[in-house]
Amino acid sequence: MSEHVVAVQPEPDMIQLLTPEGQRVDHPDYPLGLSDEDIAGLYRDLVLVRRIDTEAIALQRQGELGLWASLLGQEAAQIGAGRALRPHDMAFPTYREHGVAWCRGVDPLTLLGLFRGTNLGGWSPSEHNFNLYTIVIGAQTLHATGYAMGVVRDGAVGTGDPDRDTAVLAFFGDGASSQGDVNEAFVWAAAGNLPIVFLCQNNQWAISEPVERQSRVPLYQRSAGFGFPGMRVDGNDVLASYAVTRRALDDARNAQGPTLIEAFTYRMNPHTTNDDPRRYRLGSELETWKLRDPIERVRAYLSREAGYGSDYFAAIEDESKKLAEHVRAGCRALPDPTPQSLFDSVYVTMPAELRAQRDEFVEFVGSLEEASA
């Protein structure tokens, strides 16, 4: 591994381990402990997740998806945090954590099915330890807090057994930080000293509302009022995201209580494919953040400091093309749901009343098909 330097952080309150130019820096409180091979693996994650995102946007523009929420620019915050999780930890996403889903082994086609309307987010939360996407803004923080209560009641925290002690990681955005659900989750997490890490991806915009209209202090400082620590990390630095989240999760597992991490990043694409950010933000702002691209800084480090050559990057590009082909073909091949499938996941055991409603609905749809034949 190449020699690192100790450098002053870019801002007094910003934790950074990899500069936009690709230079490794050390932080005394957050040692990285990753080899160059590990960092190359993170680079692969970043590239492939961005390719999934790019293909999903193209599919939506072609009418294959109803909607897509892009993560462009936020890959480092998600991959760093996702790779810091242990297999038995539990993560609670919003609707944009495609990078975390990737880290938890969720098939990208399952994500696309949700936005295509062919499934209800049909992965098993218990299989992946990754909860279903949550559209209601901020609600997942309460779900995560309740899960963390269960972890405490199960005695799965502070035992010293790494295979048993469990942490919970809840994702939300800067807009959600203004929601009552998020603040209520903070109250309960602090009062119960719960093993939960709140990770706020501050991408600067709650759709069209800039973050400075929501808070007069940096978002990470809000945790102090609830009685637990908070810190701000460079959200475009995958190494810092990994190291800071890993330590916070370790603290949670060791019964040290909750932590708030503000990943300071930027949403480079529209809020969703139904949004037009040109109406509310300047193009120069986007150009400034392009210089902080989370993928390019890792590539710069690997090529200049770690000795990775063009063959490695070409291999990753070839893999991303194959993944893109899989996503495109797989999305178009997703089976359309039948009318009666609307009723399938309402109850574990369908009540007689609902079964009667289903049968009546199926008969009605059949009559329409016969009339149109």
C-alpha cells in the first residue's frame, strides 16, 4: 500500500479520507484499515451501481419504468455505509438507496420491478437484512427505531459476541430531517440508548427546497439536542463514509447508543425522473460538484497511488456493460402482474370476505375482456 499523508481536513467539521484529487489522508479518530485491493472493490461497487442507475433512467425515458429516483453523486455515501454493515445488521432505506441494496445482495431487477409496477418491492427483508423501500418521507426512521428496540429486548447488543451483537442503520435525506417522524425517532433512540445509526444523506435539495431553508445549523449538530453524538462526513468520499459508519455501527453494537452521521453530498440528477431541477438551481452549482465526483477520486487514487493500470479499469467497464445488458433485458422480461395479484399480499391467510371481493373483481375484469374481444 502506498504511503499516506496526514492532512488538515477540508473543513473543521468535515471528515475526509480521500480528497477530490485522489490523495489519501488520515484521520486520527477514523483509521481506515483497508488494503488497496479492498479500495479497488469499492471502486467496482461505485461503477456498477452508477451503471444500474444510468440504465434505469434510460428505461424510464423509454416508457419501461413509471418512475426512477436517481442516486447520481450519492454513490460513495451509500456504498461506504453499505459495506460497513455486518451481515446480521439491519438497514432501513428510503427509495433511493440502490447502492445499499447492491451491498445487501438485492437483485437490481427487483428494484426495477418496484418502479415498473410489477412487484411491491418483493425482496425478503429477513433474507437480505434490508427493509423494503419506504416512500413515506421519514417513516423508515421509526421502523428502524422499533427494530432497534427489539434488538435490545432480544439481548443482541453489548454482549461482546460479534456474531450476535447487532446494529441498525437508518437512511434518510435532508428534507426528511424536518419531518416529525425523524425527530420522534431521535427521541426514542436517545431515551432507550438504542443500537441505531441515523445516516442523513444531505444532498442539498429536498426536491426544490434548499437545505439552508430547513435548518440554521448543520444537520449533524441536531443530535446534540437529543443527547447523542453527530458528525459530518464528506459524502462523496467512499473511504470516509465507510470508516465513519463502521465506527458508529461498532459503538451501537457495543451498547454505546445512537449516532447521527450527516453525509454531505449532492444530488447531481433530478429528484426523480418527474422533476426538472433547472427550474430551481443553477447549472454552475452542478458543474462545481462534478469536480467532486465520488468515482473519479477513487480512480485517481488507484491509478496514481496504488498502481492500478488501464487493464483493471477496462475490465470493470466490460463488467458494467454486461450488467447493463442484464438490466435492460431483464426489465423488459419482468412479468406483468395479474389483476388478482393485487389481493395476494394483504394477509398471510386471506379472510373469506377479501376472497369474495377478489373473486368478484376477477369476474368483473374477465367480463370486460370478453366484451372487448
